[in-house]
Amino acid sequence: MPTLGAVPLDFRDLAPAAHPLERLPEEWADVLAAWGQPRYRGAQVFRWIHQRGVFDAAEMSDLPKALRAQLVDEGLDGSLPLGVAKEHRASDRTRKLLVRMGDGADVETVLIPQLEKDPDVDEEDRDTDRGVGLRPSDTVTQCISSQVGCAMGCVFCASGVAGLTRHLSAAEIVGQVLLGRCRLEPSERLRNVVLMGMGEPLHNYESVARVLVLLTHPDGIGLSTRRVTVSTSGLVPQIDRLGRDFGGQVQLALSLHAVSDERRSAIMPINRKYPLSELVECLRRYPLPKRRRITLEYTLIRDVNDDPREADALAALMRGLPVKVNLIPMNPIAESELAAPTWKGVERFQAQLRARGLTATVRKQRGAEVDAACGQLALQGPDGERRARTRRLPVAKG
Ligand code: SAH
Ligand code: SF4
């Protein structure tokens, strides 16, 4: 049975690996044992792929020659089921990769250097919330996509407006990290992976669960489970399953965005299926480890959800739950006229949350000039044209 750090996982329910890139060491061992090889070679092959980033078995120098040839025939010939079609680099070193799948479907993944204090800036001139006096560090967070488009239809989100084209396979999701790692600078290190790109990760549960095991496997990329974040619009049964399967170890981020059912349903149709009362109950039973908190993402939209009274209601709704709030001033999308509040409005909302005893940070806009900010992971074709349908979005204001 695969294990995830100290957490034993029962993956008998998961669909079998469909591609060599998504096989776990134990699954490689099964394949190799059937070829008459010792089982320990399974971990060897896995390490070559996931730890060392070698996809051509011909280069796996500690394997017998005949086995290398057999693995090449099996598909480990250096090719991947996805590739980087375009790379945009912003001045803050944020890199957005347009990743093209075998069938031509495009998604995006973003490499985001974490910010650190710039020692050349005086302490009194620094404003951490606004990102003033900070500089990009060598510690990188990668944001990855889990679907082509998204079925959830949130009105403020480019992926939601486009609708779902298809799920990504585990190989296509983990492949984004393998490709991203090749593009790190020598001094940079991948520390966090967030499933906050295109798509609703928990709508593609089977593949995402497999990816979580692949990313955190000690013989592979070896990320700490705490450093992998699944962001969800609130699919209650799948949040429960995630909690069960991973013992609450994976970091959970819930996209809240509104604190009344009326308002939330108007901007996030999924709320009609899983209303706030069910969502809050679900968060209460999430098996969160001690001293850890659930992240609440709250995209601030002018005149829709930015009234400081909503901050009061948020605090009341979440009373007794270990949460921290991450405020995201809405990034403009071509398909909607909705917009962020003024900076003063953002500060007012943050101050109100803090006055109610909640930790509240403002997400710094990174890579905006390359359209790589949250919700802007739009469907752009090779010619740069938006493929998303353009329509006016009805939304209850005020
Ligand atoms: N589907 C998942 C994860 C992908 S979206 C989810 O919804 O949580 C990642 C985050 O970006 C979510 O919190 C989402 O609400 C937010 N987001 C989407 N569009 C945005 C926009 N235009 N501006 C700011 N944040 C946005
Ligand atoms: Fe999907 Fe998340 Fe966008 Fe909503 S915000 S449409 S759930 S990607």
C-alpha cells in the first residue's frame, strides 16, 4: 500500500495508473516484477523520473541495458504527454508557462518566487501588504491547473466563464511540475505547489489525489504535504474524502467570496448545491492537524462583497474554526465588468476582519503584466486570441 509520509493511504479505490509518468514506485515494482525484474527497481525508475527529472530510460545508467530498452518501448523515451508552448516572464521573475497537451488543449502553470524583505529598503518605508520593500526570493511556489476550463461557472473567473473542456490526467498535472522544475534557475528551489490554476481540483478527484501522492512521495519530488495546497470552491463530499484519504495533512483553501447564500449563489453557482451551512459543517469535521489553519480565499469585488459588514458576518460564520483569510482584490477579466474595490476599500475590509480577531492578509498581485494573476488563467490560443466565450455576466449588486 502506498504511504504518504506517516499517513497510510488506501489507494485500492483509485483508478490504476494510465501513463508511466503517474505510476507510483509500488506500481512500477508490479510492472517490473511481471517482466522478471526485482521489485526494488521500481523505486529506482520512479526516482529517475520524479527526483532527477530524467524521462528517457536510455539515460537511467544504473539499470541493466535490456531493461532500459524495454522501458523505452514502454514509453519512457524522453517524450512527455505535454510541453511548454510559450513562456512569459514578468519583471518580478514570475513565469507563466502555456502548457500544451497531446490533443492540443492548453492550460497554464505559473512559477512564482516568494517575496522576501529587500534589505536595501528602510523598515519605515516597507509596506508588506502592498508589496512595497519586498523582492523576489529563490523560494518558488508553483501554481498548477487541474482541468481544461472549469465547470463551476464562477462569474468573476475566466476559467469559469469558459466552461469545462475536460479533466487533466494525473500525468498531465504532475507533468506541469516536472516541466516547471526544468525552468527554475540554479539558485531557485520549488517549495510549494498550489492547485489554484485552471479548474476545480476536487471535481477531478481521482487524478488530483494521485498527484498529491506523487508530489509528496519521499522518493520523488518530496514536497511536504503541508506545502501542497488544494483550493476548492466547496465540493462538500470531496472535501470530506480529501480529509479521509490524507488525514487532513494536505493544506486546504476554501474559496468563500461571500457570506450569505443569496450573494454566494449569485457569484458561485456551486453554492446552490452545497450551501454555506453545509460547507461550514464540513470545515468543522475536516481532520485538521493541531496548530494548522484552513485558508479562506475571499476575492474582493467592488459593490458585491466588499462592505465591511460582510467582514463581520464572515467572522460570525467562522466562529470557533481555525481559519486565516486571504483577501484577493479581484483581477479584471475580459469577460466581465466586475472589478476590485479601491485600495482603501481593501484596507477597510482587512481592518474589519482583524478587528474581529481574524488573521487577514492581502494577496500580492504577481505577474499581472503577463496575465498570470488569479482568475486570469484564461484560455488563450497559440495566436494569443482568447477562446473564452464573451458574454455579459448578470450579478446581483449591492
Ligand atoms: N477552482 C479552485 C481553484 C482555482 S481558482 C477554486 O475556485 O478555489 C484559485 C483562486 O482564484 C480561487 O480562490 C478563485 O476564486 C480565485 N479567482 C478566480 N478568479 C479570480 C479573479 N478574477 N480575481 C481574483 N481571484 C480570482
Ligand atoms: Fe472554477 Fe475556481 Fe474559477 Fe470557480 S474560481 S470557475 S471553481 S476555477
